[in-house]
Amino acid sequence: MKKILFIVILLLLVSALSLIAFFRSEPVQFNKVTYKKEFSIPIPDYLTHSNNLDSSAIIQYHSLEKNIFVLVYQHPITADTLNSYFKQLTSKLTAAIDRGTLLKYYPEKINGNQALIGNIRGSVNETIIYYRIALIQTGSSFYEIIWGADENIRSSYDDDMNKTIRGFRIINSKPS
């Protein structure tokens, strides 16, 4: 009985948040977050910095009330190509969540860097979660950006996801 009550309350909360997110009228403000003078990325001001989402992420922001998050990881470039590394990452993520499925992915250039962007849907604790993943190849690193959002509200944040991903910029290029 408690489980059913919890699920009903959770669904009502998600529905209310969906309506609020859908009808937001103010334009979203973005803050430029810089990591060690290596790169910058625009993060919506409704997200709060965190250190406890994933200890291997170099940037972590989330909103508990909106049930969304952004994580950024840095991986050294090895012998893997952008495409093979992207497939490895998405395979690991889809395997780690219930009914994880890579919906689509496509190549893109982000501020002069080759990138692959993909969308994954799956279930975490019986909540359907949508992930937008970007893997960006720079001179010495792959940068992985993951946006996660409850599937019920994610369409309200598509533009913010795209603006964050497309706003990624390398600051200093290290000579090879």
C-alpha cells in the first residue's frame, strides 16, 4: 500500500513539474562554467553545482526539484576512434539501466571539434529517464557531456540541452 501511495505521489509531482516546466515564461539564463582554463560550458542557472552525483565527473550540476542533471567527463584519447568510443560509452550506459535503448545518434561539429550526439531512454527505479549524450573529440581528450531528465519533462529542456552541448568550447589548445 505504501508503495502504491508513493508511486501516486511521485506521478502527481512529476505531472506538476511538467506543467511548470512547460509553461515557464522567463528566458533561461546560462552561466559560463570554466574547468581549469581548459574548456568552458554554459550551464542553465536553474541547476546547482554538486559534488555527489558521480565522483568521476569533472563537472556536476543538478536540480532535485526538476529531476534533471548535467555531468561532464574527460577521457584521454587512446587508440579508439570517436565512433568506437561513443559506442562503448553508450553500450555501458544502456546496459546499466533497465530497458536502456540508444534511440539515435548523429555526428556534429561543435566549435570546430568533431562530436557525436545521441539520445538514450531507459528506466531507473521505475522512472523513465531520457539522456542526451555528447562525445566531443579535442586534441588530447574526449569530453563526454550527459544530460539526464525525467522523460515526462525532457521536451521542456531540449533547447537547454542543445545550448549546453553546442556551447562547449576549448579554451587552450595544447601543442602536440
